[in-house]
Amino acid sequence: MSDDKLVLVLNGPNLNRLGKREPAIYGSQTLADLEALCVKTGEELGLEVSFRQTNHEGEMLEWLHEAADNGYPVVLNSAAWTHYSIAVGDACAQLTAPLIEVHLSNVHQREAFRHHSFVSAHAKAVIAGLGPYGYVAALEFIAAA
């Protein structure tokens, strides 16, 4: 598949713990389940999904730089970095293709520190609280753009 159909689905810290970490908030689906859902959805939409997760902020920055340099759309769940990483926000500002910010939980119904995002100002859209379907909706939007 050509690069013009490549979408980076990037996930930040602790998302490797899905299915184990606070299932009442994040559900019982694992990161592998979420990856399978995104890859399948991408195939159905004619997109190639590169699904990635890291607990290392520098690695996330490198992936965002890759997307900026190549014009790749990004579906981003930067997890806790959303709320305090100016570096992630600055990397998002460099993107030229659509950026969709996704959160499994509704961050606005949670602790006050989660209400601020350094990503949102650079995102075409923000999806929060839809669980795994938020990723599907983000990919559907990118495919339709």
C-alpha cells in the first residue's frame, strides 16, 4: 500500500496495561485487541494502519516527527502526556495531515488535571469516552477526509 494511505495510530504510557489497568475505567480489552480492531478497521477503509505504543516520551516524539516529515495522518492517544507534555504538544503542532486526539475514557468526567490537553489545539478533532470505538471513529474520519 502506498504511503498516502498510511495512518499512524500512536499510544502513550500505560496503554500497554489495557485489560489489567483499572478495567472499570479503561475496559477489559487489551492493547493487542485494540491493535487488531484498528488494523481490521483500516483494512476495511483502505488504510494501512501502523499501530504503536510506547512508555518513552522521546520515542513518541520521534514518531510524531516521522508523521510530520512524511505527511501521515495520526490517531493519537498520548495518555498522561496529553495533560503535561509541552514537547508532545509542540511535536503535534508540526503535523500537516489530520491529527485526531483519542481517549478511551471521558477525561472531562475525571480529575481536574485531565481536563487540559496540550494536544487538542493541534487536533482536527477530539474523541473522548467512546472506548475502543473512538479509534474506529477516528479512522473513519481520516478515510473520509
